[in-house]
Amino acid sequence: QVQLVESGGGLVQAGGSLRLTCAASGDTFRIFIMGWYRQAPGKERELVAACTGGGTTNYADAVKGRFTISRDDAKSTVTLQMNSLKPEDTAVYYCNAANAALRPVVYWGQGTQVTVSS
């Protein structure tokens, strides 16, 4: 089992920055990919950014050039640096981790609220 705990959400004005951190515990050796998803009210959960164990990153088009994902496997953490925030970035942000199996086991954090005011 893997447990994920997010921190760093909050309220920020448009154009501001926030940094989200997710700490993994438990069987962290099983983790291959870590990332961040978000879910706004009335919308489906969507991928924001992800990072594989090999360092390959993937970003949603809406956040490219503004958000940066990084991971520290020694500390079992993944961080999302969010700059130039927009009101449309307002959502609950969830940390996500999965192993490398053909049918991956997926883990989720409890979510952290990010609110961007205009």
C-alpha cells in the first residue's frame, strides 16, 4: 500500500504562485509514475502533470509553461510549482501515484483546494 498526503493549497490572486507537495509513504518502491490531477466543480478530474521514474514529464496543454512538476525519489515526494495562476486553475488538486504493472495499481491523495481569485 502507498499513502499520499498533499500540502500547499490555498487562496491566491490571479498571477500569483503556489507550490503543492505530495509526500508518499508505505511501499514507495512500487511507485513508477507520480503526478497531479485536478477537479473543478461540475467537471471531470483531469491530468495536470505527471513524472515517470525515468524523469519523463507530461503536462496538460492548459498549464504548459506555467506549471513545473518535479520529484525527489529519495524523499518520496512530488512537487507542483504553479506560476501565473489563473481563475480557471481553481480546483481540488489530487496527488496520484501508480506502479508499472500492466494493470497499474493507482493511489490517490485526499486532495487540496486551490482557489485563484480574479
